[in-house]
Amino acid sequence: MFIQMIINGLAMGAIYALIALGFVMIYNSTGAVNFAQGDFAMIGAYLYFTAVVLLHLPVWMAFIFVIVGAAILGIIFNRTVFYPVRDKHWMIPLIGTIGASIFLPNFAMNIWGPEPLPTPKPFGELLLRLGEVRISPQFVLILVVTILMILVMHLFFSRTRFGKMMQATAQDRVMARLTGIPVKKTMAATFIYSSILAGIGGALVAPVFYVSQGMGLFVVVKAFCATIVGGFGSVPGSIVGGFFVGVVEQLCAGYISDKYKDVYAFLLMVLVLFIRPQGIFGEKISEKV
């Protein structure tokens, strides 16, 4: 039972980590918190449903469909919600993301309807057996895809010129602009990439839960807790925080009570804020008054 819960927790934690990564990337690049990040995942889940159920595409093509759709969503979001107010007070972009988080579920309801939609599992009811442990292949797929995406992201930021330009923009937009870096393009790329991360997360979790408008809020809350636990603004922290929240959530649900499963992430976040306010990988910041 313990091993079973650890595996389930790692799978859900992988989804939280993908959403949290998008949170951190946008925050580091723009200084804004994107509260619509979970709704990007919700749209990704609906796109996956459309590709698999309505268009009858194979799974690999469905993921390409989701990636393209998520990239377009990221471009639209950047141009309509963030870019027009990029130089305003930080509260204005924040309000814009909250407005987008209200608009997207209503948009999805008008396109796909109000009823939760079941998505077929790629592996059917097949279960992998490891001794006494039964593992869903979907959970294995979630873990494998998440790890591959983290590795690709690491190589992109450490080995490519554009990846280093994105890091420079995240550290200091003004200085990056002065050194000739196309800040407008790198910030747009950040929104596109974070939207793709969320869209893939939504596609991966779609066969596990029913696709609905409310799943975006469910995911974004857990991902936000993960970023606080790992250290807000830290890329390694968002990854570790996502996995940590997922595992703790499953263990507490199994050994304490599953009635309060959605509360454990908040309790963990509050506990971390009391013990280590900057998070696991966060750094203390001193300000002169």
C-alpha cells in the first residue's frame, strides 16, 4: 500500500510540477503571477479530448494537436492579457490573469458544454504488476513524459543561445534589452512554453479524471502550493515541490483520511511557511527600509 501511494503521489506530483514550472517561468520573466496557468491545463485536457474522441486521432498525434493549440493559446494570452500592460503596476497584470482565469472556463463551457467529459485511457484497464503493487500505465506515462520534459528544458536553457537569452531576460529585463536581446520575443516564448507545459499536463491527466471546467482551479491551487513549498521563483524548487506535494497528499489521504485530501497541500504550505518561509530551494532576501 505504501509503495502504491508513493507511485500515485509521484504521478500527480508530476502534473503539479509541470504547472508550477509554468508559474515560475512567467514570474521570473515578467514579475507577474499567472493565475490562469491551471486553466491552460484545462484547455489542454479539452484539446486532448477533442483530438482523441471527436477527431479520432492516435495518441501521439493528439499530443501534437495539444502542443500546437497550447502554443496558440500562449501567444493570444501574451498579446491580449499581458503585453499591453507589461510596464504597468504589478497589480494590473495580476488582475488580467485573474480575468483570464474567469474567461477560459466559461469559454470552455460554451465550446464543449457544461457536463464533465470522460476521456478513454490509452492503455485501457491494463495494470502493470510489480509483486503486490498494481500500477496504472497512465501514471508511468505521466512520470516518463514529465522527466523527459524537464531534461529537455534543462538542455534548452543550458545549451542553446535562445535559452540563455530567456534566462537573461528573466534576471533583468532592462539590462537584457540594453545588451541587444529581443526581450519582446523572449517573453512571448516564455508564455508559449509555459502554456505548452500546462497543456501537456492537462492532456496527461485527462484520462485519469473527467475533463471539466473546474479542473483548472483544482490543479492551479496545488501547483501554487508546490511553488511555495519548493521556493517561489526557483525552477528546481517547483519540480521538487510538485513531487513533494503529490506524495504527501497521497500518504495523508491513505493513512489519515481521504475526505480532506485537498486540504493537505494547504497544511503543508502553511507548515513550510512557518519553518522555512523562503521554501526548500528559496533564498533569503534582505531589503533596506
